[in-house]
Amino acid sequence: MDTETIKLALKTVKFPGFSRDIISFGLVREVETTDGNVLVGVEITTGDPSVPEKIAADIKQVVGALNGVKDVKVRMEISQPKQQPGAPGAAGEGKLQASTTMQKVKYAIAVASGKGGVGKSTVTVNLACALQKILEERGKAGVGIMDCDIYGPSVPLMLGAAGRPEIENDLILPVENFGVKTMSMGFLVDDDTPVVWRGPMIMKTIQQFAQNVNWGELEILVVDLPPGTGDAQLSLVQTIPLDGAVIVTTPQPAAYNVARRGARMFEKVNVPLLGVVENMSYLETPDGERQALFGEGGGTMTAKSLETPLLGQVPIDIAIREGCDNGIPIVISDPESAATEVFTLVAQQILDALSKK
Ligand code: ADP
């Protein structure tokens, strides 16, 4: 009996009242097995005592039914949801409360980078458009972007999603362009908002985005994280139920250490890595020669050391930057470009990986 088989069985245990399972919620913290004796460690935030009881009983039932299992013990760590100050009775923070307006979101993935300026938002927006095109062809529900890059919320500009979100039945409606729905701090603050206010606003805002935004039915929600691997990012990835993470890096070999820190953050919270996207990999001259302006190997080294695929290498292209500035991502404006081909390939690999989950 190996831990992978046990985890697979645990994927059939749903969180009471939700369509998602305890593994994809990231609640299973440990699985140990010795001579047919299995120990499952679970950590949950809930104020309802019947929830841990039901989960423990379900775990015992599905794991106990596996061949070769003699005994199943469940170790539960339960924490109470925190009340939001000034809002008695309001839903507390925590992964499970966050998911109530995200119930019809099938998959959520994060796009992260160790530092700013590597093209994380550019990759997020183009990837979302590529995913949207593929899903539309397959007749599936759409794509959303949750722009959590509170220090530089550039998604609305890059996606050409102008205007202010409307409110309907006390829920915020995301703004849509090219079939991609987006919600961003950029809609709510203007460029003059002091950056020092933004730090403390991160968790509050993200909770708002998860709890009070009517995402509707989405096949996939792409979460653009703030750059870096600090506490704010960690709290964020704990708040949103993520199915996977994509790391964006540049080709400099030194970028690899920074990217690895990001990956470790996801490991801590049990979010699987889907792969690495190397951005600004090369510049192609008019006679077809590829120049490695920012060095070589960063993406390959990062992917190899994290044992995750290198999903693609995005070229440096003025049209990518212009697309960002004009609000028409290159995947939309130039479907034949080399960059569009890479983003489409990355999108396909992500959908494949998610469908095998
Ligand atoms: P981050 O989100 O990591 O801070 P951005 O996505 O905002 O980075 O990108 C920073 C700048 O670099 C933007 O002006 C963007 O248009 C440009 N850029 C990103 N990737 C490319 C690329 N492959 N080719 C040309 N310009 C790019």
C-alpha cells in the first residue's frame, strides 16, 4: 500500500456541502503508511463540529476499503474561522469560506514569479486568452483572471478591460473582454493610491475577490499573484483553493534560485506545480537568428530542479509589449505569431495536466 494510492482514494472524499474534494482543497497535510496501518493528517478551518466528524468517517471508509489496509487513523487539526473586525457574524477568512462564490469554478491555478518584471502578468493574460480559445472550441465554460498583483495591477490594461465592475445582488460582476472575465485591484484603486496602503489591503481584497465576486461558471480561473514569495503570497495561496501553479522565470541562470523559492511556497501548502514558463527567452533577428539577450538555461534549470515540465519559452517580441500597452494581447491580435504558438502550447499542457488530476 503506497501513499499515492491512498491520496487517490482521498480524492473521493468531498468537503461536506461542496463539490470539491479534501485533496484539491489542500486540507490533507500528511499520509503515512506502515504495515497496513495508515495515518491521515487533516487541517481544516470550520466552526461546524459536524464537518470534521463527517470527513474523518469518510476517510476511514474509503481508505479502509483499500486492499492491504488494516487500520486507519485520522489526525485532525481544527481551527476556528476568524471573524472580520467590524463585521459580526461575517464569514471568516480561510480556504473554505473563500470558495463559496467559486463553487462553479472547476479549476483555479496560480501564476507566480520570484520577482517583479519577469512578465508574469503578460504570461497570465496571454495564457488566459489561449485557454479561452481552446475551451471555446471544445464547447466548455470560460476563463477568468483574478488579478492579485496589488502592487502593479496591470491585467485590466493588458486585457483591454475598461470600466468599473458593476454590482448585482450584492456581488461584484467581473469585467469581460475577449471572453475572459477579470477582477482586479486596478478597477478599485487609481494610480495615486499610495503603495503603503496596498500591503495591508492584500488579504482583505483577495477575500473580497474570492467571496464577493460572482465568477459564474468557469472552467478555469487564473490567479495572478503579487511577485515574490513572502507571507502575503503564502496567505494568498492558502486562501484560494488552487489546483496547480505555474512559475514564470527569465532565462538568466541566476533566476533559478528565486524561482525555486516560489516553488517551495506551493509545496508548503500542497499545491502541485504544473510547470515553468520561461519568458523573454530569445530575440529573433529578421534573418532568423536567435539571440539570447538575457542569457540561457534559467527555465530549463528551474524546471529540472523542481521536477516539473518546462511548458514553453516565450520570445522577446515588441508586439508582445505593444499588445500589453494597447489592451489586445498578442494571442488575440496575431494568432500566427511564434509567441501565440508558445502560449497555446502552454495552455494545452495545463489543460491536459488538470484533466488528469
Ligand atoms: P510582471 O508582471 O512580472 O511584473 P509584466 O508582465 O508587467 O511583468 O511585464 C513587464 C513589461 O515587460 C511589460 O511592459 C510587458 O509588456 C513587457 N514584456 C513582458 N514579456 C515580454 C516579451 N516576451 N517580449 C516583450 N515584452 C515583454
